[in-house]
Amino acid sequence: MLVKKAEIIITAVKEHQYPPEGISEIALAGRSNVGKSSLINTLINRKNLARTSGQPGKTQTINFYNINDTFRFVDLPGYGYAKVSRKEREKWADMINRYLTKRQSLREVVLLVDIRHSPGEHDKMMYDWIKSIGFSGIVVATKADKLSKNQQARQIAVISRELGIEDRKLIVSFSATKKQNKDKVWNILDEILDI
């Protein structure tokens, strides 16, 4: 996809702050610091439209990005960051849950996992939830440039086994640094959006 326009529309906490329904949305879910912002920036060829943070747990809002006036990326708060209070984590979980269950414009939820590690309990819970509400179960395994091709293949097998993914085509290894498989991710998204 050729991205001619990309802008942040709003950072929302409450439902009344969401942009109007009607434009397809692709939500990105994953642990804090897994690379959701880096994925967005790489896909749209921008360095820092989506703010990346060295500090995990920083994204505490749902961030809506307009892409070409045809669809939106929705960056959900990262989960699983231990230094955030339990009360704060529950607030984020409620915010994410409300968006995912009530948003009619939502077309797909893409789960991001760090390819270097086995999926954790939060990843498994999120993946099971994504599948249970009828989404495809697409997984982008980030930070692939940190591993050799052989190590990537081994880790994809681990991710597939741990999350119970039978169709390996649903898992894409990705590197924002090297732009590895950027086109592959776009192909998947284009198919979902049917643009």
C-alpha cells in the first residue's frame, strides 16, 4: 500500500472520545515494549508518528491513526508491565476490553509478540480472546533482526505451538530496523481491508 496520508486523530481513554464509527480499524495488541509503534511507523514510512518509548507501560491510551482516509490503525495500551500498579493494569484491561467488544468498525486484531521469547501468559490470554471473538489470529513476531534465519524459524515453531496456531501463514516475523517482511504484513492487511 502506498501511504500518502498518515496522522494521529486522537488519543482516547473513554468511549465518547473515539472517532466516529464507519472507517475500518485494525487494532494492534501486545505486551509493553513489543514494538507496536515501531510497526506502525515502519508500515507508513515515518520515523515517529507513533511515539516509541524506552519506558515500558508508557502508552496508557488508545491511539487512533488515520491512514489515507481509508482505514485506521488503533494502538492499544501494552499489557503485562509489572511496575504499573494492579489498579492501573485493571483500568487498562477494562479500556481495551470495552474497545474490542463494542467497536463496530474493528476489522481485525493483530497480536504482536517478541520473536526472541516464548509467548507469556498475557499473550496466550489475549490470543485466545482474539480467536474467541471471531478474528483470524494474525501474529506479528517483532525484533526478528536480533535472530538468525534459523533461530527465527525455531522461534516461529515455538510461538505456533504455544499459541496453538495451526496455520503458520498467520505468523509473520518482522523487523522494524531492517523492514523485514513489511510487504508481507501489508499484503495481509490489504486482504482484510479489501482496499
